[in-house]
Amino acid sequence: MDLDTSHITLIFAAIIACIIYQRLKCRSSPKPQKLPPGPPRWPILGNLLQLGPLPHRDLASLCDKYGPLVYLKLGSVDAITTNDPNIIREILLKQDEVFASRPRTLAAVHLAYGCGDVALAPFGPQWKRMRRICMEHLLTTKRLDSFARHRAEEAQHLVRDVWAMAQTGKAVNLRDVLGGFSMNNVTRMLLGKQYFGAGSAGPQEAMEFMHITHELFWLLGLIYLGDYLPIWRWVDPYGCEKKMREVEKRVDDFHTNIIEEHRRRAREEKGKKTTGEEGGEMDFVDVLLSLPGEDGKEHMDDVEIKALIQDMIAAATDTSAVTNEWAMAEVIKHPRVLRKIQEELDSVVGPNRMVHESDLAHLNYLRCVVRETFRMHPAGPFLIPHESLRATWIDGYYIPAKTRVFINTHGLGRNTKIWDNVEEFRPGRHWLADGSRVEISHGADFKILPFSAGKRKCPGAPLGVTLVLMALARLFHCFDWAPPDGLRPQDIDTKEVYGMTMPKGQPLMAIAKPRLPNHMYH
Ligand code: HEM
């Protein structure tokens, strides 16, 4: 069919009208904002399929490909990730106000008393109150000093346990002994109980406690698809949410018992104890039971107390145990580093006494070892996810409100733009030219962030550093270490598994040989 002139004119006019309409529409609707670069995404799933069993490594590869700040769509959730010190400084320091919140994940709702704790609570008055209680009543220098005697006893138990195993000539399971050491330190301080060793609360209770905490960690570390794809929650094919509810109930029963036990004991001992900061023998639960509640209430709500106990157990136990196991693995893998650590210990402490907490500030090479361990094996592969409270811009890129932020500390320590020979364990790289004390918990350069920075930084850092340094100092001072028979140091494997914390895939086994006079171990 031929077109006559009037038809052509009509079509031409229609096309021009369409173009004008589109232009006007564009002008009246808000300009699309420029998101940070990121990989192409699938409809509905977004980038979820790009995350494998080691998501910290996947996200670091994306940063290598797309730049220091990467945007992802995880199902229905906006997310960014970075492994770059400047971007991290922008998020945690310059825009701390914007990024100080946490996403309300299902695990946080079920396993942290409806996000009523500190670590997983969204930014707001309740988080501020709970964090203030931690800082002003639980983790004060004075309170922590009051547990120094317990920590010294636990350090001695650790040495004695390893010494007993060394006598058999068999390899020591360092995951077990280091796990027991941090668990006992935390539970003595928190609950007034020791779960492993001489004064143990009983094998049944210890097993129940270990079992619950392991399930809790596993669920908290899970990237649960129901958080990203609401439809997944309807199906819940692996029964994850059901499991969360089960663990929620068991954890709550456990905490209820702890609180009841403390109340009973307090009634029995009424009058004997002092209260407040003076109470050297008060454990954390005693302290929390003695504090007033909100709005003039005589006591804190039980739910608040439980949420805080839960946080302290989850935040303190695994982090230091995992770090210690990695440090031991790397040192046994590098016998020259072991010799240097022992030379330092021999000159600062000598062979005729045990390491004390007051020595830790003077063990500068050991401090470098811990810093290098945090560079290569941060306790968690990511900081706990942050969330933006409102829309903002980073480096000219638009970041929508409620964006989930994955700060990749594992990727930061292996970022080749800021570290050389990233796969090499070389503590000497942290030694300061003037020989001054090496800081572990902070650094202005944001090149290592074991305890984070800004409003959500770890309030337990001084205690965490002490637990890590003390266990390592004792184990390296008291024993020589070698891989189990048949293995060479370089055979020790350093593969990680992903979780809220990031342990070695296989528990570390090693042969211990006492190196101090015999009477020192008893
Ligand atoms: C080696 C030991 C430890 C390491 C590596 C560590 C590391 C961290 C990290 C990376 C965070 C997240 C910060 C963020 O999201 O920006 C954190 C948060 C936290 N840590 Fe630690 N931690 C350790 C020990 C402890 C101890 C001993 C306690 C308490 C007894 C503790 C209590 C907490 C709490 C309550 C939070 C949540 C803070 C908030 O969200 O406001 N941590 N820790």
C-alpha cells in the first residue's frame, strides 16, 4: 500500500508529538540518580546468584572489577560493598550518622529479642540506652579489672590443660582448648560460671550451652533468602525460620534459668553483697539485675537483660577464639615467627615466671603478630551489616535510604592497592620505625579494622585484645609448637569457612612441647 502526502504528514506529526511528550515527561519526573557501578542483575533475584559459599571473596572480586564502591541488588534490597579504606572512612566516620543503623533481618528479630539488643538493634533511643548500659556498667575499666583474677586463673588452666595433653605426645586440638578458654572467661564474667575444666558447671549444662551458642552463630551468620525475597518466607524450603524459632525458645529458656538462678542466689545472700561499681564479685547478670529500668521502673525488664547477655556471649566468645586459632596456625606455619615471638617473651618475661597482663603492652612483636592475623583473618569477614537511615551520596554516587552496607574487612586486608604480598604472613610489616607500641584495636589509616570505628565500633575491644594476647603469650611462652607428625609447617592449611565469624575450615591440631622448668606448670 502506497502512502499519500496527508498520511505521511500525519505520521510525522505523531512522531514529533511523542518526542515532545517524552521530553516533557522526563523534565517533570525526578532525574534518575546515578548508583555506584555494579554487575548486571537478574529480574527479581538481582545479584543473589552471584554470591557463592565464600561471599566475602565474591564481593572482593566485584570490587576488583567495578571499583572501590559497588552497588548490588539483593532480591528487593539495595546493597553496597567496599574494601577500600577511603570509602570505609567516609561510611564509618564522615557519614557515621547516616550509616549507624542495622537491617532488621529475621535472624535479628528471632535471635536478638526483636532487635532489642545492642549489636543488631537499629539506630535509635533503645540502642543508645542499651549501649550506654554496656559502656557505663559492664565494660568499664574498673569492672573489667575486677575480673583480672578470673582471667589469670583461666590462663593458668589453659597452660595446665595443654601441658597435660603434651605429656601424652598426642596432637593438641587447639580449637577445643582456645574455645574453652574464651568461653570460660566470658561465662565467668557474665554468669559467674565456668563451663569447662575444674570448677565446671557440669557436663550437661556445658554441652547445652555449647550447642545453643553454635546454633545461634550458625543462624546469625546465614545469608537467609527470606530477608531478600519476601516470597521465600512463604515457602521456607529448608525450614530456616522454623529453626530460628526453635533456637529462640531454647535460648530464652536458658537465659530465664540464668536470671532465676541469680535472683535466687541474691535472695540467699541478701545483705552480704555490695551493689553498684563497688561490687567486685558481681557478675554481669548481677549488675544488670541491680540497675533501674526505663521510665522510673525499679528494675530493667528481663527481656532487656536477656538481650544483653545474649549479645555479650555471641560477641565475645567466638571472636577471640577464632582469632587465636588463626594466629596459632599462621605462627606454626612460620617457625621463624615463632622463634622471634619466643625471643621477645624470654627477654620481657624470662623463664621463671608466667606472663601477666601487665606484660602485654611490652610484647610489641606479638602485637604485630595479632595485627597481621587481623589483616589476613579478621574475626568476621564483614563488619556486622550497617544500614543507611536516609538517602545520601558517596563519591558522587547516590545511595538510597535503607541500603545494606557490607564492609569487607577480609577484602580490606588483602587489597593489593594498599598492601604488598597480601598472601604472605609477615608481622614485621606492622613494626613502627621508632619502635613505639603497636596499636591493635585502632589505626587512623583504616587499613585494618578489627573492631570497626564510629558509633557501632566494638565496645569490647580492650577485653578482646587482652584475651587474644594473653592466650597467645602463654601458649608461646610455655610451649614449642610443631605440626602433627608427618606434616611440614607449610602443610598447615589456611582455608576459611564463611559465617558471622570466619574460622579455619579444619580445627588446628599441633604438637606442644613444654619449654619452661617443670615446676612452672603446676
Ligand atoms: C577479638 C575479639 C573481638 C573482635 C575482633 C570484635 C569485633 C567486633 C566487630 C567487627 C564489631 C562490629 C562493628 C560494626 O558493625 O561496625 C563488633 C561489635 C560488637 N562487639 Fe565486638 N569484638 C570482639 C570482642 C568483643 C567483646 C569481648 C565484647 C564484649 C564483652 C564485644 C561486644 C561487642 C558488641 C556489644 C558489639 C555491637 C556494637 C554495636 O552494634 O553498637 N566484642 N565487635
